[in-house]
Amino acid sequence: MMENTMAIIALGYLGVRSDKLDDWGDFAGKLLGMQKIDRGGKALAFRMDDKVQRLLVSDEPGETLAFLGFEVAACEDLQAYAARLDAAGVAVAMATKELADRRFVEDMIWFKDPGGNRVELFYKPMIATDPFVPGRPIDGFMTGPLGMGHAVLHVKDIDVMMPFYRDLLDFHVSDYGLEPYGLYFFHLNNRHHSFAMVGSGQLGFHHFMVEFQNLDDLGQGYDLAQMEEGRVAYTLGRHTNDYMTSYYAHSPSGFFVENGWGGRLIEPETWEPHETHDGPSFWGHERLYLTEDTGRKRLRDMRLDAAARGRRAPPVADCPWLFGELTKQGK
């Protein structure tokens, strides 16, 4: 059954370890626009929609990614993946009732990928009884069947990580670029990518992305971010592969958070993976955290070259109404 269906269907939630709970409360609540939920002093949770919890920040040492939570379509998928991972020599733990309750899901398993990142597969997230109340006035986020957004990992050895996610977990390659470094993008649903790897030779968390329903919500957040010294990591720009208009902010934990709008929707059944050659961005995304000799100029030159060749997104990506209608229909 699993060979023919996409059993892992979305990035459902993320966990972060940090002792900067107050900073995260301001960052995720007031800048990103999530709804802050106090989890008893040692943790903060954040909502983005009707789900009880999309982001969990726990007061622990580490300042890093604690776990990635991916949703499966059916409860039996958990056992199927557990058996497949076990056969491949990956240690798999069945979640206790207490852990499932803390994640607000019906059932789950967890394991570590070859880079040491904790991955949780879960079934049936809990729906909140009260409406979503954003931390600043926004129309909301693009979630639903698309999941909470996407997550991107630094990868030391792509030849080990690629088969783990693609072959064991059935993540589907959207596209990949080899310049200026290896970038590999994977889809789980209609979102162009829910997961990606940066072949940087490092280990760690690169960024997660949230997508706003309204371009003005993105722009107003960009204004707020620019008022904070050093908050903006990448300026406003547009990506070549998923057509996302976005900027990147420094999170309190050092990794980035991409604030996006207008991302590309694909048809997974007919999508063909391919190599891209235009670099990450059509325009913008100036990496303010880099110096000229650590890659900033190289990435800028790639954008300028793409522009000189007339590379741009097709016009349909400029129609948020159509994107919204397609998303409602699950197409």
C-alpha cells in the first residue's frame, strides 16, 4: 500500500530547545503572528490555525531543533513505517500515552535520522475548541492540508541523508540544485516543498518557513523586523523554485525563520523531479549575515545573472486568489 500512496502527508509541528522563552514569545507571537499558549512556565506553545499546537519551545539547554513532527494519513502507517525503519536498522520508539498527549496527537512513533535529528511521525492531531487568535492582526497562515510550512536542515553527508528520507520515508523529490551548494527539496502534499536539505557540510537546523495568506501581513511583519537591530537575515526576495516571496528573520535560537507569501502549489501525481540552474532567488534575499567573501557576492551574482537571462516566475503565481481557490479544493 505504502509504495502507491503518500503515507506521510505534511509537516505537522516543530519543537525547539531554548532558554529564551520571553524572546520566543515576542518573536513567534508579535512578529510571526502566532498565538502564544503558556505550557506551565517551562515551555511555550504556539498555534497557527485550528490545531492545538504547531510550535513548541521548551526551556532546555541547546538552542536548537528538538524534533520534527510529520503527519501520516492513517494510523496503520505508523506500524508500517516502524517495521520498515526497524528492518533498516533504525531504532524506533513507540510513544507513550503521556508523550502523545503532550504533542496533542492520537498516536506517534519517533526515531533519529542519520544526522541525529529527532523525527516524530504522528496520527490525528488534536483540534482546538476555541478559535485561533493571532498575536498581531493577520488573516492567517497557509496551513490545512499543506501542513505548518517547511523545515530545512543542514546536512553533512547528502549520500546518507538522501536515501533515508527519500527511500525509507517516501519523501518525494521536487527539485535540486548543485550550485552554489547542494540544495534538495521534497514534497509531501501540494506545497512545493515541506522539507529540504542544504548540503553545507554542517549539522543543524537552517530554517523553518511559515506562509501568510495575505501579502500585506508579510510586508507588515517585514516592517516590524526592520525596526529591530539585526533581526533581518535575508532581505525581501523571491525564490526561483517555489516562487515564494519572503524575507528571513534571525530567530532567538540562531537559526532562521522564513516569512513567506504566494508559494507554489504542485500536482504531486504528475510532478517530475529535476535539477535547477538559476540559483535560489530571482531577486532580493540579500544575505545580510554574510560578508562579501563568505558567499554573499556569489549568491548576488547568481541572481543578477538570472535577471539578465530574463528568468522569472510564470504569471499564475501572481494570482493569490487562484492559489487560494486551488488550495481550498485541494488541487
